[in-house]
Amino acid sequence: MTKTITKAPFRADQVGSLLRPENLHKARKDFKEGIITAEQLREVETQEIKRIVDKQIEVGLEAVTDGEFRRRFWHTDFLEHLNGIEGYVPEVGYIFNGNEETERYNIRNTGKISFNPDHPHVKDFIEFNEIVGGRAVAKQTIPSPNQLFNIGIRDENIYPDIEEYANDIIQAYRDAIKAFYDAGVRYLQLDDVYIAGLSSPDIPFNDGAYSREYLIDLALRVVNGALEGKPDDLFITTHLCRGNYRSNWAFSGSYDLIAPTLLAKENVDGFFLEYDDERSGDFKALEFVPKGGAKVVLGALTSKKGELEDRDAIVARIKEASQYIPLEQLCLSTQCGFASTHHGNLLTEEEQWAKLKYIVGIAKEVWG
């Protein structure tokens, strides 16, 4: 049974990933060391997913996720199961603020790209949806197709023409979206660090072969191309992220450079935007979102710290944003998930649930 959706994204929503409990960390370690089987690991994952689904419903969320409990990383676990992509261990991880290096793991292009009809995340969703059992909306998160445009992924011997590369990615994602829809997904989120990076003046967004303007236009064409022909009852959102690893961040920059193109023209039902600190700039970019168009989920609370923000300050932030986009087009969440990778952010599970419950309460106060 799939719950009918009439208003996703929701007034109180969430990005998706949740802190992994200690017994799941232990099970993953035991599996890696050959102490338990893959089936035993999956059993632990399933039990923990059941627990967190109940907890999400308890705190009042209308859309629930599996916490990404069957993944190690928010993006590579999905992308490495596409045909023509493989995971590998690079010499250096991503470099975050303060020169913190992430765990070394990435993906690369090894052949022509297409969707694998046996992609494990489709099966994972079917099982997850059965756990939810119609008690809430089962939300699926996957990396945006634009994540495949990060530096060092495309093999130019396989794809000398970036437009051919883009076309194959578009088709792979069309097929992925259809597979998830057929599996029962009605609320799908595309997580996109790449697009947020295009709006950052202080990171090397490409190798100099293409202008920023061309890449912004290409990013729009890739997402909109992937969404062509999507069913009317499938709600799709984009989450823009500036990095989320053990409570650290990767880069800064407002949405100003991408707003006239991506916020104005991306054919999604909503944007999850980071607005939890000064790195995000002001709300002026929101004026580019068409009136009556996509909703904007303000990530005005942080998932990086456990302390609850001042309620009046959050309400004031929502009011400030409504100067640029109608209040009825706004929603509320944290700026990112609580555990984009298996490491998780530096807060407790109790603080995580308190923050999600807090968001639900503020949303009821603001929107009723």
C-alpha cells in the first residue's frame, strides 16, 4: 500500500539520513571481518529500520525514510551500481573545512552508462515500503544525476563528448525513476552537492575546460531531461548540500549564481536548501522560484549540532524568507541529514529525535 500524497514536500520534512546505532556499526564491522554473513547484516539493518520508522512516525513526520541504513555513503552506494560506474579507493578523500579528509572512497566511469534493472536500492525500497505499511509516506533518496559530473569521474576515452555522457546519464536516470515508481515510490529526492558547488566562488568546480555558465545550463538540462515524462503522482525534490561529514562542511557560497537558472527552471516539486548558517547567504535568491511553483524547504535548523535553535529566531527566519516567496510555498527541515555517511554527525540519537520533533512543532505553529 502506498499512501496518497497531496502536498509533498511537507511543512515539517526531513532530508533523509539518520544516525546509525552502535549495533549497526558493530554488525558492519563483523561482516567486513567475516564474523557474520550478508544475510545476518541485512537482518540487523531491517530491525533498525523498523525501529526508526516507528520513531519518525512518533515524532510526527508525515514522510519517513530508511535513514540510509543500508548504505555507507549517501551517493557512492547508489552510483556504483549503475552500469558503467564502479567504486574504488582513491589516494585522497574529499577535503573538508579545516583540511579534514573524508574516508577514501569514490566512483569512476568504466564503460557506457545505463541503469541496472537489478539495482539493489529498488529491492531495498520495496522492503522499506512494506515496513512503513501505509502509516506514512515512504520517501526515497538518491544522488542527483549531476553528481556524475564531479571532477575525475568521466573517462574521456569512453566519453570524449560531455554531451554524449550527459545523454546517457539522463536516460539512466529516466529508467531509474521509472523503476522506483514501479516499485511504489511516490516521493523521491535527488541529493545534489555538485549544483551547490556551481554557486560557490571558492572551490574548483571544473578543470577549466568548460565555463561555469555552461555547466550550470548543463546541470539544468540533465535534471529536467531525467524528469521528462515522470508520472503526475510522483513528487520529486532536489536537496542542495555544501557538504556534511562528521558535522563538518566542504564549502560556502550563496545560491545567487545558480538561482536564475536552476531555482527558476528546474522542474521539481521542491527544493531543500541549506540556510542554517552564514555560509548560505541571504534569502534573496528565493525570488527566482516561480510563484505557485516549487516549494522551498528551508533548512534553517542544523543537523550538525544537537542544541535546539531559538524558536522565535526560526519563526523570524521563516517570516524573512516569506518576503521573497509566499509563505504557503515554504516548509521547514534541517539543512541536511544527520549522517550523510555511516560515520554520522557529532550529536546523540536523542538529540536527533528532539530536533525532528521540534521542527514538527514549529511547523504547526507557523502553518497550523
